[in-house]
Amino acid sequence: MLHTVLSMLIFLKRNYMTNIERFWLDLIDGRKHHIQTLYGTDAMQRYRPHPMEREYFVNNNGHICNHPEVLNYNRRFYDYCEEHYQEQKQRYLQQIEANKRNYEASSSYKTLQREREELVSYIRGITVRDASKKETNSRTTKKESR
């Protein structure tokens, strides 16, 4: 019942908000989802964005606030999570590793292995080629300035 009432209030509030205010709520929902995924529901419920951050975001067309007070506030929250929710984080990381092992053992992963290796080789070739161009350009520039 309470969940239904809260959902209705959020729905009504969102209908009378500007697009940037709705975007702010989506951004915070994303943060909370990240926190819940990594540290658990208790940590997610503890998270509250700094009031200055929302105000800055809405008044400055969606720019994130980099004020030291806001950055410190967020850093303290994540430090708290690292200290108090390490067990949940380890469980999440173990699940990620298990998913990786399961995928690497799958037939689709093995089938696409050669294609991934070719792609890596191609990308490395581009990187090396671009690096040598920069080196050539820097040598040319030095000679021209003499």
C-alpha cells in the first residue's frame, strides 16, 4: 500500500517537473542503482545527494557540480560504503567473476575468440600506426623550427 502511494506521488511530481528536473531524478536513480548493485540495499537507502548538487544541476542546464563541499560529501559516502559494506561488494565481485568464467566457458565465447583476436590485432595496428605518425610529426616540427 505504501509503495503504491509513493509511486503515485512520484508519478504526479514527475508530470509537473521540467525535463532537467526529470533528468536529475533519472541520474540519481542511476546512482542509487549503482550503489545498490555494488554495496546492497542498505547502502542505497542511506544515499542522499548533497542539496547543493541538485540546485546547481537544475540551474546550470545539467552540469554536474564540482564544488569541493559536494565532492567531499560524496567521497565520505563512498568511503563509508567501502568500510561498512565490504562483504556485499566482495559478493558482487565474486558474482562478476563467476559470470565471466561461465561466459568464457560458453560455446558462443569460444566461437567468437578468433574474431576478437583479429579485432585486437587490428586496433593495435591502428594505435601503433597513429603513434608513429605523431612521432614523425614531432620530428618534422623540430626540423622545421631550426
